[in-house]
Amino acid sequence: MEGPECNLVAAHGGMPDDMMIALFLGLAPAMLDPGRAEVLAVVEAAFAGIAAKDEAAIRAQLRPTGTATVIMEKVDGSRTVRSVDLAAWASVNPGPERYKEQMIAPTVAIDGAIATVSGRYIFSTDGTIRHCGYQHFDLVRDAGIWKIQNVTWSVRTFGCGAARARRK
Amino acid sequence: MIFLPLLLAAAPAADKAPAPVSASDAAAVMAPLKAWFAGIDATDATAIRNQIRIDGGGGATIAVSRPDGTKLVRHVTWEDYLAKIKPGEHRYHEQFTASPMIQIDGDIAMVWGDFTLSVDGKVATCGVDHFDLVRENGAWKVQNVTWSQRTAGCPTT
């Protein structure tokens, strides 16, 4: 990596938090600025809550009003759209499975107190990719704290093979 | 309105780089927003309602920055939003002031772009409109909208 941003990251020593977030979300650390890192940290915290099956940790990243909208894409080409209250997005199965969700090189845009994080994602259970798709977070900053206002995502159980092969 | 689509993620593989949005796909996503803005210009709540996924439970979220530096975030239901769209003594006009960023993946789209809202021919507020759209039964509709709103530093036209 070249440029002053990289030097600033390296000067911290070890692995700064924003770099850890960047690696998890598939971003180049040098591309992060503080505002971008703050927004991504909210999504990363929600994903950490999913991995820990900690509904309170997930809910802590959500605003009280909002929607979670999922588009299920089936192999036969049929699709269904379903919206629920955002709080439902925090529900996790209490079983023994280990979950991991991550986004791949998401796009982040910020204007004042609104932001978006969007891009491809993969969802794994016990280390095996179960589904993938596109995910779009809508965030707002209220009283200085970024939270998720809405989330929309697609679910595909096919076509995720390229991601699976890369991670073997 | 000029479309300059930036990103598309229509290919099924999870880790392929997004491809550019085609002009026809961008036009399809922008059509309900164009109709929405026309509805604002005409203070026609029905025209706007027709662009909304009204049963999707979504709404509008506004992040207001006041000249004195205070900030406010509020969320309104679609019905509350639409109730405020009614003919009156003022003329409104909303437009994107630059080509918005558009992402499309299957039946999900997002549009993010600078806007101005004029009242009686004079820019009153500006900010960024962020539309969350889904395609259902072949039609793109707005699931949610969020916008930043300020009165300082806005373009004059």
C-alpha cells in the first residue's frame, strides 16, 4: 500500500480497530476515514451479535422504527418479498450452530447524519456458506450515535460457490 | 434527469465485482422516483402513493440540520408523510442536482443523490435523498426513504 493514509495506519502499531473492521468487511484499510469507520462499525457490531447469537447486542445497533425486507430468490427463478419490523432482524436461533455473516467490499456513503452500507454478503453456518446475496443498510446518526434504520437483503442459496471455493 | 449509474450487482456469484448498471435498468429504477418528484411538484399524494410499497411497513426518516447547529432525526409513517402532501398556496419542486449513485442487485435497488427542494421557485432545503427500492411483481417501488435536510449551503438553483 502506498500513500500517507497507509503510513498513518502503520504508525499506530499492531492492528487498529478500524483495520480489523476493514478486514472483516473486506475493505482496504487505507480507504477508511473516521466517519466511514464509524458507520461500518455499526454493521460489524450487528454481525458480531449474530455470531455471538446475542440479540441484545444486535438490537443495540437498531433504531426502534424501521423495516427489515428480505427477497428470497429461488433456483426456479421465483421470488418473494417480505417486510417485517426491524426488531425481527435481531432474532437468532438459539441452537448450537455457529453463524458468520460478512460483507464483501461494501459501498459506504455518508451525508451528515445519514449513511448507507451496501454490497454483496455471505452467510455461513459452521464454516459452510449457506446463502449469499446483496444487502443494503440504511443508517442514521441521532444524538451522535449511528444506528441502523432499515435493512434490505436478498437470499440466494445458489451461485455462492465462487465465494465458497475462495475460502477453502 | 440524467442517469449516471455507478454499480450493479446482478451476477449471482457472491464475490464478483459489481458491474455497471445499464441505462435501461437505471431508468427502470429511477422511474418511480421521477414520478414521486412529479407528485411533489403537483402536490399529488396519490401519485406519490403509487410509487410506494405501501404495505411494506416502511416510511420516511429525516435527519434535519438547523442553522443554529441543532440536529433532529424523525421517522414518519407513509400515511403521515402522504397526509402532508396536499395542494396549497405554495409551489414545490424537488430534483436531484447531480447524477445519483444507483445500485441494483436482482430485486433490490438503492439510489443516493443530492437534491434540492424549492418553494415558489427558490431553493428552501437541500441534502441527500436515499431511496431503498424493491421490485415486486415486476414493478419497482420505494420501501423506505431517508434524507438529510439543511437550509445552509444549498445551491441557489
